[in-house]
Amino acid sequence: RSVYDGEEHGRFMEKLEARIRNHDREIEKMCNFHYQGFVDSITELLKVRGEAQKLKNQVTDTNRKLQNEGKELIIAMEELKQCRLQQRNISATVDKLTLCLPVLEMYSKLREQMKSKRHYPALKTLEHLEHTYLPRVSHYRFCKVMLDNIPKLREEIKEVSMSDLKDFLESIRKHSDKIGETAMKQAQQQRNLDNIVSQHPRISSGKKSKKEACASSDLEVKNTSPMSEQDSGILDVEDEDEDEEVPGAQDLVDFSPVYRCLHIYSVLGARETFENYYRKQRRKQARLVLQPPSNMHETLDGYRKYFNQIVGFFVVEDHILHTTQGLVNRAYIDELWEMALSKTIAALRTHSSYCSDPSLVLDLKNLIVLFADTLQGYGFPVNQLFDMLLEIRDQYSETLLKKWSGVFRNILDLDNYSPIPVTNEEIYKKIVGQFPFQDAELEKQPFPKKFPFSEFVPKVYNQIKEFIYACLKFSEDLHLSSTEVDDMIRKSTNLLLTRTLSNSLQNVIKRKNVGLTELVQIIINTTHLEKSCKFLEEFITNITNVLPETVHTTKLYGTTTFKDARHAAEEEIYTNLNQKIDQFVQLADYDWMAMEAGSKASDYLVDLIGFLRSTFAVFTHLPGKVAQTACMSACKHLSTSLMQLLLEAEVRQLSLGALQQFNLDVEECEQFARSGPVPGFQGDTLQLAFIDLRQLLDLFIQWDWSTYLADYGQPTCKYLRVNPTTALVLLEKMRDTSRKNNVFAQFRKNERDKQKLIDTVAKQLRGLIN
């Protein structure tokens, strides 16, 4: 650094060069000194090279010989090595295959089970494979594939078993009516058996047979073969043409799909999912089953199919309840039954209301009873169904009433309203057998003879009995007491009498073309029917075994019905007679201005009296009061009609001759009243019907005004029945006549002017009126 720091760089280099030259001279001296030794060494080396070459040739030769000799050994050793390697590989492979083969066999077995649809064994195999075999060989690729496939296989088993369940549910839905039909046949058989052997309670034995059927069904399920496992709820119905016992509803269905699916889902830890799915699907099916077809009410088969489906549904659910632990529970079934009951009752109320045929209603009732009995046998409460049957009973009564209305109408329309003729003892006994009639006098009479009533009496009586039988049929099997049945029959019979029969009789009575003869016969008939009511009471008592004295027993209102009909017929007779009288009176043709009277009564009145005589002759069979009332009514009406004829406003003028002719007609009427056309009147009671006319005519013909005016108002007055207003009207008609014609000449007992006399009388009459 001091060289570089100073200015002596060049000088230093020179010194260094001089030093190097010195060293080189020293080296050269040293070499020159050792050269001979070097030459000697080289010479020795050259000698060694020759020897080395010889050695090399020998080694090469020896090596070649060794190589030639060792080649075969190397080949043998290589072969040995290869053999040992293969042996080791084979041994390792055998060991590995020993581990892998069971896995592959299990997998193959699994596939085979899946293929043959033995899903529960497949699930067991899958479990062994996953937990026992695969962990031993888990490092192989195919094991990983298998492990990846296991969840898929489980899912596949779930799906397939669920598919089987769906097939089962579909099959059950299609065939539930067949299952229900079978269950109802069993119930019918049981009921028939109970009727024969009453000491065995129906319901308990039904439950026992059902439980035994369940147990046998369980055994069948447990021992199912692979073939039966493939069945998915397919019905195996026995030949029903053979007279063998009806197969149990459980025997018709293979329930194994449900049990398998439930077991599979339980093993897979998804039991709750399965239960929810099953219940949801069955609820849907229940709603479908409970939906009645729109035309169900048209035929009994419509109702039968509807009931069969409902019964089939609940028979299946009951079987599932008793053969599975918790798939369905009693609360779930009770809930479904409540829904079914309400919907069924609503449907029956609606559809039965369309039914107008009583025989169809009766068949429907029997079907409902069988339906209720069947389900009661399976432990379902059916009281509401029997309550609803009581509603249908009312409707049944209505349809019966409509039917019998037609029956009564036909009987009454076809009747000849003539007493029944009897030609021999056989016919007599036949009619007495049909209708309770006893008459000692009639029995003594020789043949031929006649009953007092016409044919409609025994026919109506028998139809009332038929109606009672029809009512009784409905009350059978309703678990009602004798008193309730008796009450029901009596109430329905009362409706038949007071409404249906009463209307039919009233319609006949009110008919336009009904004659007096028919009306008389109706009165006689209703009298006999009224008497027969006590026999109807006895008839009901005999078939229900309930004495009429029992508390709250309904009484028959037949007596009232027939009395009302008789009164209506009586009124119609009175009306009819009055109408006939009006028709005759309309034929009256008086000459109100006649100068003098004729020699006899008017033709129309003679005809009218003849008609009345012949009519009242027919009334001999009527009760006395009816004939008397009819006769009195006719006479009063005739009297009133004649009075109206005399006082008619159109008749403005009236001569004494016309009045005398009118007097002849009234005398004819009085003669008829005196002749006693109907027996039973005391004294001149019937003549009193014409007293108003008689006193009025006597007053005018005798011109006895002084007596009338003097005695007016006194109880003993000779002209007590003459009203001053009536007298004034008639007097005014005669005054108008006297002004034009000097008719009153015969009354000139004194010198007073006749017109003045009339005016005076008229004035006095007005005074009386005021």
C-alpha cells in the first residue's frame, strides 16, 4: 500500500522483475543438478510399460475366458430370480384374493337379491358388506366404487320397496269394494248364525274370528316365498260359487309389501317418514272412497258399492293396526272413522232424499244396518248410523204415504159405490175374513144378500194393514224397543189416516161428477171403517206386543178421519141437493101478470118434488140424523129459493093470479113435507121450513093487513114470520099492477079507493121498518 500510496510504482516493478530473474536462474541450476535421476526414472518407466502390456493381455484373456464360462450361470440365476419373484407375487395375490373374494361374493349375492326383489335380505347383505367385509380391503379401487354405490343401493331398495307399497295401495284402492263385500258377507253369515243360535253373542265371536284370521295372515306373511314377495297386494279371491265359508277379508290380500316396506324403512332409520307417507296416502284414498257417485241414489247397487268400498278401507286399516306395531294407531283410525261417519251420513241424507220408491228405501235401510253391523264387528262405533236411520225412517214413511196415496186413489176411483152382493157362503166368509164385520140380522138372511158397504171398505182396511206391515219391516234390526216400534207404527198410521186417506176421501167427495148415491155410500162406508179402528188398534198391539194401556202409547186418529170424511160427505150431500134444487128452480117460468091461477102446481115443482122423494128413498141406510138434516136442509133451501124468486128485483109487477099460482106450488111443497119423506120428524117440524112463505102468501091472498098491523111484534101474532120489509117489497110490486089494471076489484068490501088503501098500508109498513 505504501508503494501505491507513494510515487514509486515503476521502481517497485523493476525490483520485482529483477527478483524473478534471480529465482529462474536458481531453478535452472537446481534442474541441471537432478537431470540424470530424471532420465533414469524415465528409462525404468518404459520397462514397466512393457510388463504392464503383457499383464493387460493376460488379464483380457483371462476375463474373456471367465465371461464365456459365467454366461450360462448368469442365465440360470436370472431365471431363478424371476421364478422367486413370481412365487412371491402369487403368494401375495392369493392372500389378497382370499380377502377380496368374500366381498365380491357378497356383492354378487346382493345383486342377485336385488334382481329377485328380495329387498329385506338384500338390506341385510348390504349391512354385512359395509361393516364387515369392505373395511378389510378398503384400499382397493373397486371397494371405493362399492362404497360409493352403497348409499345408491340403499336408496334403490327404498324406492323399490316404496314402489311395491304404491302398487299395494293402488291394488287395495281398486279392490277395496271386493274386500268390503267379503266382510259384509261374513257379517251377514254371522247375523244369520246368531239368529239361529241366539246364545252366542254376535260381536264377540266376530272379533274372535277376525283375530284368528289376523294371526293366520301373520304366519303367511312370515313364511312368504320369493314369488309371494313379488305380489303387490293382488287379491287372491276364492271361487265363490262353491258353498264354502266366505273367505276372511284378510285372506284376500297379501299385506307383505307393507310389512317389508315398514321393516326396510325401520332398518334404514326412516320409519317416521314411512308412517307419515302411508297415513297421508290412506287419508287421500279415504276421501276418494267417501266421495259418493252422483247417480248413487238410482239403484241399490250404487249404495252397495259405496258401502263395500268404505268397509274394505276400514277392514284393511284394522288389519294393519293389529299386525304392525304403530304403523297406524287407534287415534288415527278413530279420526278417519269420524271423518268417514260424517261424510257417509251427509251423503246418505242427500242421496236418500231423492228416493221415492219405498222398497228401495227399505233395501237401503237393510244395507245400512248390515254396513253398521259389519263395522261394529271391527270395533267401530256406529250409533250415529242408527240415529240417521231414524231420520230415513221418517222419509220412508213419507214415501209409503205417497205410494199409499196412489193405492187409495185407485181403490176409490175403481169402486162402484154399491153394496157388495153375496151369492154364497164362501164369498161371505171371504169378505168377513178381510174386514171385521158382524151383523146377526145379515147372517140370518138367505143368499143372495148384500153387505151395507161397497168394495172399497175391505180393500182400504187391508191396505192400512199392509201399510202397518211395511212400517214394521223398517223397524226390524234397528235395536229399538217394542214401545218405540209401536209408537213409530202408530204415528205413521195416524199420518196415513189423517192425511193420505183423508185427502183421498175428500178428493172423491169434492169431485164434480160425484152423485148423491155415491155420497150416501161413502157415508155408510166411512161409518163402518170408523168402527173398524178398534180392530186396527188390536192388530198393532198384536204385532208389537205393546198393550194400548202402556204409558205414552199413541192413539189412532182413524175415528176422527172417518168422522171428518163423513161430515164432508154430508155437507156435500146438502150442497148437492141444494144445487139440484137450484137447477129445478131455474126452470121456473111464472107469468107474473096472470089474471088467475092454474088448476095445479107448476110442472117444474112437481118434478122437483118427485126428485126429492126418490132421493130420500135412497137415504134409508144413512144414519137417521143425516137423512133428517139433509131433508130439512133441502126444504129450507127450497123455501129460500122460492122466496127469492118472489122477491126478485127483475119481477117488478105482480098480479094476484100469479100469487095464487105461486100459492099452489107452496102447498105442493107443504104436502111433500107432511108426507114424511124421511122418518123421524116430530109433528109438523118439516113443514116449518115453509112457514115464512105460508104466512106471507096468506097475508096477501087474504089481504089481512089489519090483523098483521095490529098484532105486529106480539109473540102470538098470526103473521109472526112476515118481515115488514119483505111485505113492503111485495106490496110495491102489486101496487104497480093495480095502477094499470083494476085487479083489486074483488077487495072492495068498502068504498075506499084501493090505491089509497095500498098507500096507507105501505106507509104503515115503512113506519114499522123505521
